[in-house]
Amino acid sequence: MDFAEQMLSRNKAWAHETARRDPALFGRMRQGQRPAILWIGCSDSRVPAEIVTGAAPGDLFVHRNVANLFLPHDDNSMSVLEYAVRVLEVSDIVVCGHYGCGGIRAALEGTTGGMPHVERRIVALRELVRREREVLAAIPSIEERANWLAELNAVEQARTLNQMPLVRDAVSRPRVHAWIFDIRSGLIRRLASSGDSSLGINAQRPAANDHRETTSVWTI
């Protein structure tokens, strides 16, 4: 049995077990969706939103792309935000980056291996690398630089979202959060939230001896 067939078989087992545990779930799903959270994450196969958060079907409205970028000129991103805020009226928006991100690494190393669509996608990341080149140069290893940039990128996307008129002018303005997922431990850490004291300012730069991802402090 190939993997595609295995997935179909696993789906049958999942549907049966889910219906056994929560007989009313699929009936609720037929009535529509009311997720509380818009999740903007990376397409990386190691960071499935529902699994890493323990969410159930209907809990999250999910948008995933390379390097969890939110691009205001992109209709894909904007249509997701528009529907989430205006129709679903989500209470929270989460941007979740992760350590070990290939898009982040490509922006740092300057090559995508001849993939023009990926290259265009990460233009904003390259700008971030240029802007923060002095800070990045002070971080000793490529892994630590990539992890710090993954944090900063999540915060930058959250800042952009929080400043969008769709979010800012919403009747019930959603809270915006930047999180980071550690693929080494499976744990998510909160970096910043719009409920914090200094919304809208730049992420704080780490001190020269404070380059580790476990000690960075951010504000949206």
C-alpha cells in the first residue's frame, strides 16, 4: 500500500474513532464553523497547527505558507484575513514561526537553489536580513542566527497584521500574537502579544551576549 492509500485508510480510522469519542462533532461541523483563532504558520510538514496545539476540527482557521509570511499585497493572505476578521470574527490571530525554517535559512544564505517562486516569496525576508545585518553578524553560528531571525520574522508579521486596517478597525478587534515553535522539544513559546505594553514598536535587539533564542525579548 502506498502512502496515499495509507492516508485514506488512516482517515477512515480517524473518522470512526472521532465519532466514537465525540458523537456530536460531525453534526456541529455541518452547521458551520466558528473558530476563535486565525493561525498563520509555515508550510513545513513538522509544524501542523492542529496537532502541535492539540486543537480539534473547527478550532483554528489556518493559513500556511513558506516562512509564515503575511504579505498585504497578496490576495491569498488578504482573503484569509478578511474572511477571518469580517465573517468568522476571530478573537485572536497567531503568527507561529519555527526554528529550523528553510525559508529563513534561504534568506540568510542568499540562495534558493534556483526556485524563482520561492525567491520572490522571501524578498521581504531578505530585506529583514539586510536591515538587521549588524545584529546578525554578532551572532556566532548560522543556526543561532536563523533561530533569532525566525523569532524576529514572526514578530514582524504580527506587527504588520496588527497595523492592518482590517484588524485595527474591526468591531471586535482581535488580539495578535507572535509565537515560535521549537522543533527540538515540540514546545511553543510566546514571543509577544498585542496586549503587551508597547504595541507597534520594533522588536528589541539582543545584547551582544544575548543571541540565544531562549533569551530574546520581543515586543510587537
